[in-house]
Amino acid sequence: MTSNRRSRNITEGVARAPNRSMYYGMGYTEADFGKPMIGVANGHSTITPCNSGLQRLADAAVAALKEYGANPQVFGTPTISDGMAMGTEGMKYSLVSREVIADCVETCVGGQWMDGVLVIGGCDKNMPGGMMGMLRANVPAIYVYGGTILPGKYKGQDLNIVSVFEAVGQFSAGKMSEEDFCQIERRAIPGSGSCGGMYTANTMSSAFEALGMSLPFSSTMANVEGEIVGGVERAAQALVKAVEADLKPRDIVTKQAIENAVAVIMATGGSTNAVLHFLAIAHAAGVDWRIDDFERMRRKVPVICDLKPSGKYLAIDLHRAGGIPAVMKVLLAAGLLQGDCMTITGKTVAENLAEVPPLSAGQDVIRPVSNPLYAQGHLAILKGNLATEGCVAKITGLKNPVMSGPARVFDDEQSALAAIMAGQIRPGDVMVLRYLGPKGGPGMPEMLAPTSALIGQGLGESVGLITDGRFSGGTWGMVVGHVAPEAHAGGLIALVHEGDRITIDAHRLLLQLEVDDAEIARRRAAWTAPAPRYTRGVLAKFAKNAASASQGAVLDGD
């Protein structure tokens, strides 16, 4: 096997000798220049448990690539821990890190003329960032997920990161003892791996498997269990074969493949963040995929997996019940999956699923399509005068996804959380958290702290919350995010006054400010855009260049 791109690069003119000399300095031999150069984008860090267990996977990838006749070239990508940054100014860097990671992958692969790239990631933005970089570079590529965390345990209950956030609300409401609160805090995270429910990390890893860019069964493994190393070795082998076949990401990531990914997101009850990230992924792939396509898919794909945050089980339970291939086999049999899509294995989706056994009679994590948890998907795209470009509501787990109530208006997350903790929010209120969008935040921070506090105080179904920011994958309740246009861009959410009536109606797909047009026009005439919160650095650059949430908040849009 020869490396066409590398051979061409190192034989061009006078650059040939110094180019090869640099490699000799790293221990390469003459024979190495006929082998493909494969990047290993290593997301390992000790910033977060999500990424602290990745180094052994990177080491396994390096060893396997060498075994299969390639030259591995390791480079790093950063991460931001959403769980640690939540509720702080640091959360504004989370979505920004998606773009930084994508830039890292694209820059190293392009700058070093790599023949392929294996991306390893853990925390939420590692996945879309890595995928966007792979699609931009468009050399043969595979995504390796670092694996989910195992649950913590306390008093016979499984714990995860959301348990801690909800315990804050319970403790503040006098519904939990200090001892129980402290024990949950200490026991929720027992080791390395990404947050354990069908939150954003596991949602995106599952979607990447369905997309065809990760190997079957790889998206729900636990980081600390031994099988994940074997998965990395198989991924390295598959990538080397993809280089031989010149099978590139844009050959795999088509509109039909994205439909498959979104079908799995709906079937598993995945994160609202998947909407934002797949808009951005489609943009990087050059695929015409719009926010209304999510609603099209929601109407036809039922929720068949009973997974947290609104269900019972964790990602590791899904893995033990058959994983994403079992889910995909159910969907394929029901005509809800496109079986002829190519995957990184060199086989089609249908070919990959041919040997997957039927659902085990002894499990209830995955249900048949004939007996779903919900007949339609859970990520509804609402529109109305408050969201003319659309917004995202997670409507599963709610007894009645309709409410109309007085607005309680907050221009930042911290004051909203303080009001909840002080008992100032009442059943029937609709909280409005604004100036938190891509430009206004900047960086579209997640609102897990206030939403979890509402759940902990027993207000999850009786209080609405709308925002131009985002939600954690662990969020559930009467919540609506990604409101677009955002407040900073002059969206109607900027003109809401305290006490205005707001209607959230998932049945009618409506988000409406019940104020007459003349009053809205008067308010708009008096409104002025606020000054940017940042004028230098990465947050300022993001605020200046970010597209609307309805377009994935990408930085290189039209």
C-alpha cells in the first residue's frame, strides 16, 4: 500500500529533501515513506472524566495503525467540560470549543497532508467538532468514541451527573437531607467516561454509529471496560482499508445517512443539542439539511428506548441490551432506516445489520415499534412570533406539553437560578432566559442548572422555560431552547416584558407571545442592541461570526 498524497508531496521540487529529513528526525526509515500517514486526533486530557480515559485508546490506535501498515501521527484537540463549566462564565466556551476542535482536525490533516484521520473524543463537543473537521478535510476518517461512564451508586439507586444538579433543587427545597446531598455529590461520578444517560455525548456517539462514521456497537461501550480497546483496534483496521479504497467522509455522510442518524436520535430520546450539531455537520458535508427536516423525521419515528433523562436506563444498559445495532435493526425492519447507505466498514447499513440478533425477550430498554414509549419523536420544532426561524422543544416525559402563562424575564442565567432557589418562581410561570444565544451569550451556554433546579423543586412540568441559549442533554421538562432569531439579533424574545402571556403548545408546534402587533411595534422602535459582552479573543470572534441557531451556529456560513 502506498501513500499517494504523501508521495506526491515529498517528491515535489526542492521541498523533497527537507520534508523527508524532518521525518527521519522522528525515527522514520526509507520504507515508511511508502505507507499512509494517518492522523490520530487525541482528545485526552485530565480536565474532565469524559476525556481522562482516552490516552490508552490513543495508544491502542497507534499500535494498531502500525500493525496494519500505516504511520500514525498523533496530535491533540482541546475539550471543555460542560458539567464543570455549567452555570459559570466558562460555559460560554463550550460551543466555541466545537469550532476550535473542528479547526484543529482540519488544520493538522490539511497542513500535514495526512492520508486519513482517526478522531478520538469524549465530552460533548468532541463529537461534532471532530466530525466537522473530518468532513472539511475529507480524507478517509473514522470516529472513535471514548466511551460512557458507569453509574455511581447510592442507596440502591444509579447516579449520574444530572443526579447532582437535581439534588441541588431538592436540597434547597428541603426535600433532601444534607447527608444525602453530600453522598450523591461524592458518588455520582465513579470514574472515567462521558455522562451516562442519553445526554449529548452518548446521543452524538450513537448518531455517528448510525451515520456510518463509527463501527457498529462502538457508541455505547463503557470507557473502563476492556472491550473498548478491541473496538479501537478494529477501527484502525477499518480506517486503513478505507484509505486503500479511498472511501471518504463525504461519500458516507449523505442526506440519507443524516436521516438515519436523526432517526436513531429520535428513537433513543436523544439530546436537543443534536439539532444544533447536525445542522453544523450537514453544513460541513455540503448536505442540504434544514431545521424543518428534524420535524419531518420526528413525525414518523417513534421513541422506542427507555433512556434517561426522561426515561429509566443509562447508555451502558442500552449497550447490554444490544446497543445501537439492535435499535437500528428494529428501525430498518419498520422501514424507518435507509439500508443502502455506505458505512466506514465498506458495507452498507443493511449488510452491517444482517447478523445482528433480534431483541432479547429479557430486556425492556429497547421496545418494538409496535409498542413504543411515544408514537412520535421527542424533539419538536416549534415556530410562532417568538421563533420565526424555529426553536427546539423536548416533549417526551411530559403529561401535557401545552401551557400558557405569565413571563418571568431574565437577561442572564445566574439571576434566573437565584429566583428559582429563592422560591420566587410559581407553577404556571414561563421563565424567559435571553441574551444567551450564539451572539448574545456569546457561545449559547447550556441551562442545566436552572432546569435541574426546577426538576428538583418539583416544578419541571408546571413551569415553562424558554431561552435563546441551549440545554444540556440531561435536561427535561417544559423547556424550549434555541429560540431564533435570538435576542441579541433583535428577535422578539428581546421584547418580552415581565407578565406578558406566552403560549407553549407542542401539539400545534407553537411558541407565541400573546401581545398585539401594535404594542410589539412600539417596543421594537424603542429597542437597541446591547453592546458586545466581549471585544477581544475567541468569544468575540465567535460572537461576530456565528450564524443563527437555526443554521447550526456555524462560523463559516453564507
